[in-house]
Amino acid sequence: MSKKISPQEAQLILQLYDLRREAEMRKARNWVGGFNPASADDVMNVVTQFGSPENAWLRQVSGYWDMVATLLLHGAIDPEVFMSPGIGGEMVFVYAKFQPFVKELRERVPAPDLLLNVEKVVMGSKSGRERLERMKKRIAAMSAKAK
């Protein structure tokens, strides 16, 4: 049987979805979706380009998902509910893009908390870890097609 969610959780999930539809956030999400870093250097090239749209978009998307993960970790929304199919996939997608480099990025930026809460949510359950592996395979296939 599925977990029953409160009306407040449902409302917050819908509000978080609505925030993703804001015009600049859509641009940011589209850019991150098409950004296929092959190394930490690729990410650092964006991180160090202060004032560029790509830098702003990277910070906007990573900050948004880390904020959402913080809400999950502090009980505003049950992580199991949020990680259900159809809700939390984009957070896993974003983490999957940066996960291979996140440790190095945390040291080089330096930002020891970079995507830390997202990592805690995704890696905090067997289903999250399995979903991450599936997403990494999907990203690799998409990247291969783009070449």
C-alpha cells in the first residue's frame, strides 16, 4: 500500500513543480539538461565564468535541487514520496550529471556542501541508488547520441 501524503505535502510538491516553470528557471533547466560534462574541468570552466548565463544557470539549478533536498531531509516532504516515479526524477538526473565529479568539485570550488543534500536524498535509499545508476546509463546513451 502506498504511503498516504498530507495535503500540505501535496501542495508543496505542486508549488515546487510550479517554480520549475518560471521562465529563467526553464532556461536554466534546459541548459543543464544539454550540458554534458566529461570532467570536473568542464564544470569548473562554467563555475569560473562569473556573469555568464551558464554560470547563473548552473548555480540556479544546483541551488534549487539542493534546497528541495533540504526540505526533504527536514521532513517537509517525505523523501520516499518525493522520489516516487513522476516526481523526483529531475533531481536524480541533475545529480547523475555531476556525481562522477562532485568530490573533486567540492575541493576545487571550494564548496564542501555542493549538492550534499541532494546526494543524501539520492544515496539514502536503495531505490534512489538504483535510480541513479539507471539515470547515469540514460545520460551516457544521450551523450553518445549527441556526439
